[in-house]
Amino acid sequence: MRYMMLIHHDEAALAAAPQKELWAEYGAFNEALSKAAGSTSGERLQPSSAATTVRQASGKTDVLDGPYADTKEQFAGYFFVEAKDLDEAIAWAKRCPSSKYGSIEIRPVHEQTGNWK
Amino acid sequence: MSDGGEARRAAERVARDSYGRLVAFLSARTRDIAGAEDALADAFATALRLWPVDGVPDNPDAWLLTAARRRQTDALRRRTTRQAGEEHIKMIADEIEAAAEAGGDIPDRRLALMFACAHPAIERGMRAPMILQTVLGLTAIDIAAAFLIPPATMGQRLVRTKTRIKDAGVPFRIPDKEELPERLDAVLEAIYAAYAKGWGEIEDGATSALADEAIWLGRLVVTLLPDEPEAKGMLALMLYTEARRTARRSPDGGYVPLEEQDTSLWDDSLILHAESLLTAANSAGPSGRYQIEAAIQSAHIARRRTGNANWPAIVALYDHLMRFTASPVVALNRAVAQAEIEGPEAALATIAPLADDKRMASYQPYWAARGHLLTRAGKRYDAREAFTMAIGLSTDEAVRRYLVSKRDRLGPLD
């Protein structure tokens, strides 16, 4: 199954972490991810202070500065994994350094075909 | 129970056994629990109706398959069938054929199914209901009755959980060695929760039947995981408790606390089975929570032979249990045992810190225990107050009457 891993950071906790170690750890994780999980893509996003939220209702457009929800943990990036089942996906979430500075939401990708019906 | 009742029960047992194995086999292949249940539902209902009357067929799996196929053909004629049902039935047919050629039964995947139902990604409160439905074929109505939830709500939650298992990719497998203890704990917790539901209410047929089903599941786990001491420990704990079922009520339905129970009413064969399981569990590995709790029961049951519970052992075992769960409930039970050795004042001193614990404020056994200890310490005013709290918090009518009689026995206070 293909899973999208949505990284949510506590931005303050991340900023307080020892940066050099953190990014070295991330480098190793990315290496493992691309070689062992067949992960094709993933991105790190700018912090939520750079976010803009747009909403349209009855012909009117609302443009708000800031993220969709003002919560302690903010969406910070994502990656994909190809996993046999949820346990394998959970293992990748545990390996990701971000799980120590926030949370990782695991979402199965909606597949049109290939899944046993 | 009459002989006819026993036979009916045995036939139902075989039907549930076969049904659970077929559902587990199919869903382990497809992750589609609802589809597997659909394919077999009518055949299973027919088996539950016919087997207790006509007797159990030689090959229950094959019988269910044939009945499911017939139903499928009818549905095809009416063009109302689901693709899933057809595929599921073909899968069982192939497997039963392969098993027959190999001279055995279809592979037993019920443990894998239980691990899926008790996966950490499944809401804790739904794990026991899921196991009861998928492995035993209990209806949402029966499960709802035991869990005090409206049947429609329980039905919806079961459907949602099955969809979640399929869509999230929850695995159907026995976890690896390093993960097994934690994950097995969730399975055992779910089964024990079902047992506790069946033990709590007494007058009610649905719930005491649930206790039987939980014990049956406990036996199944022990059979399928013979090397896991905690599985044996939990089964032993359930059997020790079950052995005292009839003794905990007087002929007129009054509550009888453990210390006052007539030991001749305890079920010897269940106790012997529990003792042998506990011995096997203790020799096989490190002590876990269920083994310790079973050992505490064993020390209580010593009263049957010696006239006295083994209180020093009980206190020591509670100390050991505290290392696993530092819960106030364990501390309270330990203090009650301590009172038997050191007297009520010592026990009251031990539980003094619990008075500040918010969880104890609405915990009925805390106030009942305080009432007993204060009575024995001669503090009648405080005892009266504690019993009054316990009476107000009781949910069981027999327990409430028992506590009222204890309070009345304190006599007039002036």
C-alpha cells in the first residue's frame, strides 16, 4: 500500500533542538527512505508564518495570512512510503526524526485499482 | 442446565468455531472482514438453527461452504449479489479442497484476526467488541447489550472499525518477537474486558454468556500461543474468578464478599485447571500482570484447604503488582490484605494518601473498604460516613443492600 506521511511540527520545539544533530539525523533518514522504502518524493515546507489561506464562499474570496488552523503543531512537510501494511508505515513514522518534535499522520493514498475489492 | 441444553451449546460452539476460522482465513487474505462476514452470514445463521437439532455435520467447514454457495447461487439469480461474496466463497472452496488433500483443516488465522482487532490503531473500546463479533460471530445486538450501548450505535461502530482496518491497511499477522509482548497485552486486555463485562452483571443472561465466550477465547489464545505465560496467566485469572460465580450470591440473591463465601460452593475443577495453568505460566517465563493477579487469586483460594487465605503472600504479590501498575486500586487492595496481618489502623494509615486522589472520590470499592476498616478500628462515625458514600456510589442492587446492612449494624450513633 502507498501511504502519505504528513509531518506536523511543534515549531518551537524544533527550533530549540540541537540543529546540527537534527539535520544530520534527517540526512540519514532521507537516505534510508529513498533506498529502502522506494520513496519517490517528499518536501519540507517553510514555517507556518509563511502560510496564506484562501477560501471562497458565495462568490466572495477570503484571503487570510496564516495557516488553516492555528494549532500548536503545524503542517511542515510530507513524504510517501510504499509499505506492506500499516505496521510498516508506522515503523517509518517512528524512524522519522520529526516524530520527536511533533507528530506524523499516516494516510493511505486512495487507489483506484490494485486493491482487492 | 439440562442435557438438551448442553448438546445445543456444544453444537453452537462447533458452529462458532468453524465460522470464526472461515472469517479469519478470508479476512487475513483480503483484509475485508465485512465481505467475509457477508459471504458466510446466512450459512452461519442456518447452522446455528439446524445443528443443535439435527446434530453437528462431519465436516462443519464444508457444510458452511456448501450452504454459503447455495445462498450465493440464489442471490445470483436475483442479481443482488456482491462480487466480494463470490470471490470469498471461491477462496474457501479452494482452501477446503487443498486442506482435504493434505488431510487437515484450513489454516487457523484467528490469532492474526485478533491481533488486527486489537491493533494500536484501533480504538481501545472497540477491540473487545470486534473480537467478539469476528471470531465468535456474536451479533451487534448481543455485544451492545453487554457493553450497555444502543445496538444501532454498536453496529455503526463495528462497521466503521472494519472499514478502517481495510482502508488503513491494518495487518493480519502475529507480531514479531520484540513487539509481541506489548501487542499480545492488547489482545488479552480486550478478552479480559469482555470477561469483566460478563462478570459484573449477574442476573442477566447475555452478560454471563459473555463470560463463557471470553473464557473460550482465552483458551483459544493459550492453544494458539502455547509459549506465552501471560496468556496462561490471564486464562487462570478468569477461571479462578469463574470458580466462585455461584458462591458470590446467597440463595436469596444477597451479595457475599470473598472472605465470607462458602468455599464448598467453589468449583473444584475450574480451580484445579487454573492452578495448573498458573504453575505452567510461572515456570515458563517472567511474571506479568495477569500471572500476578492469578497468583493473588490462588493465595485467596488457599482458604479452601487451610481455612485461611495466605495474607502475607497476598501482600507480597500486591507489592510486586505495584511495580507493573502503580494504580491506587492496587494500593487499596494491598491495604485490605495488610489489615489482615497488621490490623485495620495500619491499613488505614497506608491508604490515607488516597484520600487526596480524585479518582478515589467516585470509586465505590474505596469507600466500602474504608467502611470495613473503620468499623474494625471502632471508628463508628467515620465508618458510617464511608459506608454512606459507598452506598450512594453502588450500581449493583445486591451490593447496595449488603452495604446498607453493614451500616445498620454499626448501631445507633449518639
